[in-house]
Amino acid sequence: MGIKVAQRYAFPEDDPRRFHEIHLKDLGDIELAFHNPRHFLKLNHKWVCRQIMDARWVKVVVIHLPSFHLHNHTLSLEILKKAFEMSLTLDCPLLVVHPSRSPLAIVKSFLEEDVAALAHFYDVKLCWETFLGEKRFLVGASEIVQFVMRFSEVFGMCYDTAHMRGHKEVLREIEEHMHIIDVMHASNHSESHKQLHIPIFHSKGVLDFSEIIHILRKKQFQGWVILEYLPMLQKSQYMDYSILKKL
């Protein structure tokens, strides 16, 4: 059985007019990624959706929200509502969000009540991305699993392989938590994370993606695998995307 593969496309926030390039490129299935929350709120999202729907060779399967502080409830709800409206228009129910650098005690009730209710209303799922480090309110795969289990209809996990540790641990976590991983950001990293988001088969990569892909196929992974490489490696990303789509 094959796996569902897409590639990241970062919205050109510095010059939104460049977005017309989606009509010229055969991008296929993409994760549409935003970075700056202020730019996102100023964006004419209806125009963006129209461009996507008019583009012949593009399908948005995941929306990546900009990074924002969840303890700012007003800003958070503005961003979420706009993203959820785009999700509804594009028939794309999966959204990836970063756990912000906010104490869980401050944002927990807001997430479990306001955000969960809003996600349920729009029939979407927010997938929390894995990071290492103690500053975020959810750290690593295990904490995300504990948090989302009671809200699995509206919360899930985005497992980012480049953010995690060595191959054995990544493979173990993927197998252990596959039932709750809806999105996987696939890229490699070098020893000690000196290089992040390098191609999956890069010579300096510590992760064995031949084995990872084998496990995903063997276990019939139901989520999306999103190739996410550094901007200067976009040609390699597109080549690997084309290869994986044929598997």
C-alpha cells in the first residue's frame, strides 16, 4: 500500500503577487505554510483560496498556521478563525500549529474549551508539531499524545522528523504513536542537529528513511507525509516528491 505524500509550499509573504506562480508550476499536493501572524491577518484569504481553486495542478492537503502566542486569546482566535475558513473553502480539514512558548497552565482551558469548540464547529483538526526543548507548552511526542487523547476529534499530532533525536528513537515513536499522527514533516538532520530540514536521503542525515518509509507502508500509515526542506533545497524537495509519489 502506498503512502500519501505532499510537499511544503511557503506562501510568499514578502510579495503576495508571486503567488500567481502556482498557475505555472506542477506542485501537486501541498502543505500551504504561513509564517508571520501579522501578514496572515492582513492577507485577503478569499483571493488566496480563489487562486488555489483556479490552479490546475495544485491541491492543498494541509495548512500550516503562522507561529503565534496562544496566551493572547484574541489574536489566537482571529488567526484560527481565518485559517478555519480557508480550510472549509479548500476542503482541507488538517492544520498544523506550533505549541507556543506559553505555560500550559495558562493556555490549557483556552485550548480545551474555546479552541476545541471552534475546531469542532468547523470540523477541522489541529495537529500539534513536535519540538524538543523545555520552552514550549508541549514538548516531544509523548506530551502531545497525553494532551490530545481526550480531544482526538479536533487535536492530533504533526511529527517532525528533523526536530527529533536519533533514528532508533524516531522509528520507535513513529510506530508507537502512528495512530495519532495525522501529519508527518519529513526531512533529515545531521549529527547534533547542526543541519536541519535536509533531504531525506542526504549523505549527512542520521535518519534512515528507507526504513521509515518501509514502516509507514507496512503499518499502513493513514496520514500525510509532507516533504519539508530548506528553501535552498527546493529542487531536491521536488525531485524526492516526484519519486515518492510513484511508490
